[in-house]
Amino acid sequence: MEYRVVLKILIVVSIFGFIGGIILSSPQSFGLCAGDQIYCFDPYDEIIGQPLGFFSVVLFLITLILLFTKQAVFHLWLKFAIPYLILVTLLLAVAPTSNADIYGLDRELIAWFTSALFLIISLLIIGIKSWKLRG
């Protein structure tokens, strides 16, 4: 499949992922909770909703950038992205939903950190590879 088609599919997936993340994180805002119940999807809001929302935004930004790059840049990024996302998914699956330790490493913090790291590494890969291909 042509890489720009894959990127367009990733954009659509990231949009739906973001919408799904918002719905799972705030079901009461969409009338999905009965009565005055606020956390009717608990604990799925933190388990699935927040990480899905964070990574969807980052994936959307990265795929938009990749639309304007060469195929070699996309393939190099993909070699990084697939294993990274698998490892992060496993890490989030075993991370505690909340943690009262001094470090406070819980699922939400790990999702924020790993999505920011994914963005930074992706931008570095895209920038360096694009620069090398120009020269």
C-alpha cells in the first residue's frame, strides 16, 4: 500500500482515537452515565481513555508532518513507531492506575511522559532523516 494512503488512514484513526479517548475520559459530558453518576466508566477512563487521547493527538501531529516527507522518512519512522507503541502499551497495561508514592508514577503520568517522548523522538527521526535526504 502506498505510504501516503497509510498516513491518511493513520490520520483518520488518530481522529477517532482522540474522540474515543474524550468519550471514555468524560462519559458524563456525553450523557453516557445514568443520573448524576460522574465516573460510570471508571476505571476505563484512566486505563484506556487518557492514554488513547494523548497518543492520538501526537499521532495526528506526526502523520500530518509525515505527509510532507519522502517515503524513506516514513519507513524509518515506522520502524521506530511500531515497537515503541507496543512497548508503551505493555507498560501502560502493567502500570498502576494511581500511585501515592513520592515519585507518583501512575498510568496518567506514564501516558503523558511516553507520548511526549514519542513526539520528541519522532520529530528527531523525521528531521534528521529529511535533512540527510536533502544533501
